[in-house]
Amino acid sequence: MKKIIAKLSLITTLTIASTALLAQGPPEPPSDPTGEGPVGGGGAPIGSGIAILLTLGAAYGGRKVYQYWQSQKEELEK
């Protein structure tokens, strides 16, 4: 019973304390010299990130297929 109370109090304390750990807000947008207002949207490219993820996924899948093929080969040799 003491362990349950200790775990519950720890979870409650961490939950309440986490509300004070909010991230810093975004910075103010830069002033627009044309007077049309702030420019929206970000400028981060995502093309190379997708290519890296696809390459890593293909390598991981290839490794899994190779391991499966090796295990099947060993079972057939027995």
C-alpha cells in the first residue's frame, strides 16, 4: 500500500510541476518595410529529410529481409 501511495504522489507531483515547464513563445515577426503585414509560413526545406528517411527505411527493411533469409537458410541446413 505504501508503494502505491508513493507512486501516486510522485506522479501527481510531476504532473503538477510540468505545467510550469512551458516552452518559450515564438519571437515577434520582423517589421515589413512595405507595410503589408507579417510574412507567413516557414522556409525550412523538407525534401532532403524525406530522402534520408526513405533511405534509412529501405536499409532497415533490407537488413530485416536478409536476417530472415539467413534464419530460413540455417533451418533448411539442419
